[in-house]
Amino acid sequence: MNNKHIALLGSTGSIGIQTLDVIRNNPEAYSAEVITANNNAELLIAQAKEFLPNAVVITNESKYQQVRDALSALPIKVFAGESSLAQITEMGTVDLVVTAVVGSVGLKPTMAAIEAGKPVAIANKETLVVAGELVTAAARNKGVNLYPIDSEHSAIAQCIAGEEHNRIHKILLTASGGPFRGYTAKQLELVTPVQALHHPTWNMGAKITIDSASMMNKGLEVIEARWLFNVKAENIEIVVHPQSIIHSMVEFEDGSIKAQLGAPDMRVPIQYALSYPLRLKNAFTNFNIFNHSPLTFEKPDPKNFRNLALAYLAMEQGGNMPCVLNAANEVAVTAFLDNKISFTGMSDLVEKCMTTISHVAHPSIETLFETDIETRKIAISLIG
């Protein structure tokens, strides 16, 4: 395949680092045209020196001088600020934009990339949670492909490839269950940030790891799947699969179920998104199914892991309610990590915000940004 020039938004996070590993192992297929970071200037500088991108962006403007000085001897353009994050996706030399930033900050650059006609590989699930209807409509209007990077959504995409004429009966979205699978409500009340940051299967950043422990990550993925694959909430079922070998399944109307299996290694779905429709040989996994038996399945526990029920409720209400869910959760996770609220207090905070913020059935992008700001203010005030 021809060398594909990648704009990697969020190169210093977990997904960003693994995306660069895929690029590093396939220099004939990919090159890093743009890399960006929020605060980690040191790692961004090291990555820029290795991959020699056309441009870098540090969104924290106070670190612009540090990055510029460190790269002054190299032919690399240096930009700063959130506005640059969106503008950089429009560069004519960019073939594919990978959104690996965490949080709703990914919405503006994703929309900018779509408007510029760039295909987008999405690891930033909050973009589709907050504005899934608007994002997917814009992609259709521009004829732009959206490639999911989440292992679950990548699995679904692989299961429905070649099934364009067959209707999906149900999406079976798998979940590891996190480190507290089987915990009672009382046990969950006592969970500490240190415990929650130890995921049994995946190596992820702090925000996503906490979301996985609270099952909010799976709730967000349900909303994401609703928009990516144009299915209703009642046709998406969560299946707890602790081994994380089956990454998701699709049931068709004739009762047949397709499943995508593989090692729990995020570089596999990342590479698939970057190379689609081709499957390139990789150098980082040697999966042997006989080493992963038996495979087990359980029903989720929305009574104790209330974020699941809240996510389904937000999806059913629609409009700006998923935006409220997401913004409140981001504040809640930060507060939990700072020991300001309990593990179960995160769900309490999200629920309170969802019952406080006014519902808007058909929000514009501007309304969603206003909802995001309002929700964060109210959530912070509730923490006290």
C-alpha cells in the first residue's frame, strides 16, 4: 500500500503511543505527518525527534516555548492551543486523522477533519457520545469514512464487513467486567483510586481505566455503537466476557452470530483502522486460541454498576443528555482520582446532573458546547 500520512491527535496517551508503535513497525505503509499532545511536552519532543513529523501541536500554550526551542534545529512546525488542534487536521498533506485525545475536546478537531474531507479513525469515544448524530450526519454528507479504533467497535465493523445487504438483529458488545466484577454495592463504596487503576486485562490511561472499572466506559461504547452502526438501544446488549478474547459479536436475523477474536492488544484494531480494507502482517502479537480456554460469558450488573443504566437512559432520552452524561462523568472521574468523592459517588454525581440539566431534544453543536460547560459547572458545585 502507498505510504499513508497520519495526523495523530493525542500521541502521548496510551492509544497514541500504541499508534506510533504501529507506524514504527510499518514505515513503508504509514508516516506520522502530525502529532499532538496536551501537557506531556517531554514525550512529544522525544516522539517528534524520532518520527520527524511535518508539524506538532502542544495544546497547553504555556509549554509552547519549551517544545519550539527543543525542536528548533529540526524542520518541524510547532503550534499551540486547542484551535490549532482543529486547524491541523485540515492540512493538505494529511491522509487520515486519528483522534486519540481523551474527552470532549476531540469533538472540534473531528468535525474539522470531516469538513475538510479527511477520513477519521476514532479512538475518542466522547465525540460520538456527545454529538454522534451530528458527527455521523456530517460524515455522510461529506462522504467521509469513520473507522472505529475501540477493540469492540472494530470487532463489530469486521463482523459486518460484506454483510451490507443483511440486517443486524443485535450487537453483542463485550466487556471485561473490570477489576471489580462481582463486587456488591457496599464493596464498591470502599474502592480506592489505586485499586481502580489496576485493570485486569488492558493497559490504558487513567481516565479510561477508571471508566472501565465503573463500567461507564461500556455505557459510552453502547452510545458510540448506536451511531456508528445505526442501531437502536434495544438492539445493543452488553456481554461480560472476562477473558477479553472475543472483542464483540453481531447476531443477524437468521440467528447466526459472527464474533471477532484476537489477543487483547489495542495495536491490532489500530492497525486495522489505519490499513482498512487491507490486513497487514503485524510484528507484535502471536495469538494462540488454545492458550485462552475456556471462554466464559455473564450478564452485566446494572444495579450495582449504575453507570450502565444511566448510559442507556441518556441514549433513550437523546438530544443533549448523552453530553450531560459525558461531561458529568469527566468531572466525577477527576474528583474520584483526587479523593473528593467515592467510587459510587461518581454515579451519584452523574445522575444528579442528568436530573438537573434541561433536556434539549435537537441540539446544535453550539448548544452541546453550552451544555458541556453548564454541566461541568454544576457538577463541580455539587462536589463542593
